[in-house]
Amino acid sequence: MGLHLVDLYRSPNIGIFLKANDKAILVPKGIANSKAAKLATDLDVALCPTSVGGTRLLGPLIAMNNKGVLASRMIEDYEMGEIYLKLGDRKQAAQALRKAVQLSPEDPDYSRALSELQARPVR
């Protein structure tokens, strides 16, 4: 086990921005890919860039352990889908993402709508 020194957004308060368990680390969208990858490598877990309610403040809005995730009601359906997908629950991910875009996966606009939702700026 190693101790790794980190700062995010020029802040030493990493618990405001990150949330991790033994399976994954949730990092805010917009963090440098190299920094996010290093965090996941340091902890030897899956990387899950996401947001909650469009914000970077994952720490105060999510509680998680190896059995599940508790999230603020501010979380958007597409954000739940991203988290489910990285935690390996493809069925729940698909349901959340379908609800987010209100389209069937067979609909030609499904991919476009999903991409637009995921590209929303982080507040």
C-alpha cells in the first residue's frame, strides 16, 4: 500500500472532488486524463469520470462502499448510467441511459442524444 500526495483544482481538499472504493474511483469530468489515469492506477481500480447534478463535487454528494452507491437526488439519469457502467452493471446502465434520453437504443437519434448529454459542461 502506498501513500500518494494529490491536489485537484489547486485545492488540497481532494475529498470534495473524489470518491473511491475497492472497485472504482469516481473523478470529476474535466480533470486531466493523465491525472485521472494516475489516480486509478495508484489505487488499482476502474476509472469513472462523472458528475452529480452537473457539478464536480462528488465527495459531498455520493457515499459508496463495495456493496453499493448512495447518491444525492440531484444526480441525473445519464450520470447514474455512467456510474453503473463503470461498476459493471450493464443492465442498470442501459435502463438509466434510456431514461435519460427518452429514446429506444434502436432509435437512430439515441447515440447522438447520449453524446450530447455526456458532453454537457460541468458546473
